[in-house]
Amino acid sequence: MANEATVFIIDDDDEVREALQLLMQSIGLHCETYPSAQSYLDAFNINSRGCLVLDVRMKGMSGLALQSHLATFPLHPPIIMITGHGDISMAVQALQAGALDFLEKPFNEQSLLESIYRAIEKDAQQRGEASKTAEIHQRIARLTSREKEVMEEVVSGKRNKVIAYDLEISQSTVEAHRAKVMEKMEAASLSDLMRMIFSIKD
């Protein structure tokens, strides 16, 4: 998992970037370095796996501003904030906005690496969940309008007889649509179907 991930290092201090790059290379982690938030955004790819090691204070767009901007995307690598200015209010703001960790310079290398591995694991988990959600939406897109109506009724716990009455169709038609729903949604059981639908409504 870690071998497929990239550690994105964003810091306007050349020495910090170089030192972090050497550290990542020394343990076999792939990394990319950027001197500014904007340069990272210019190269940003939503499908890139890994994590961000992001400086809070930079010329131009700050680390907090970049964090806020990335939050507008459906998916982005987890963020580890670093700073040379022990600003507690910034730490609180970054963590409340979803940063995985906040480390003060000079930080312990082992602490940073532990944070990076946690972030990479979290990224893999998030992407796995996003992939499952996308697959469920693709299956729903295969349904006809009537099949979607029947599915909503089924998931709400209604029996075929009641669904037929509500939709003003025959019970046999409901059963046919229900069978199609189960087939297209690739649901092995009613509880399986309900789990899928509830997972995308959370």
C-alpha cells in the first residue's frame, strides 16, 4: 500500500523540502516536493494516492487556505500540517478542518513517519469507500425509473402488496421489478440491498 503512495511535501523553505525528500527516499517512500500551495494545486490529481505534508505559513496561499480549497474536492490526500511557529489557534483550526496531525518544527522524524503511515492508511480506506459508493451509484443508474420507485418502496420496508397499491400496478409487476432491481444491483438479499442504499445516504 505504502509503495503505491506518494508523500506530497509542500513548503516554501528549500532546506526543509530537501531534508524531507531525503528522509522519504531513505525509507523507500515516493515523494514529490512543491515550493508553494499553488504549484501543488497546478499539478493536483484527485486520483493520486498518499498524503500531504503541508507547511502552515507560506508566501501566497497559506497551508490553511490550501486545506480549505482541497475540502471542495470529493477526495484528496489526508493532510499533516507542519509549522515553525507554535501557533495553537492554527493547530486547532487545521485539526477541526480535518488535518490528521499537526507537528511543530523541528519535529521528531519518527513522529512524522508514524503520522505519514497513518495518513497513507487513511487515504487507502477513504478511496476504498469512495470506490464502493461510486459502484453503487453506477448500479442504480442501470435501473429504470419504475425500478427505482420499486426499490425505494422495498428499502422502506413495504410489502409487495402495499407497493402495488401505492404505485397502482399489479403485485406480479412489483415482483418482476423487484427481481430486476436485485439483479441489476447485484444484491444477494434484501438486507444486502438495504445496506447498499443506506451506505450512500449516510
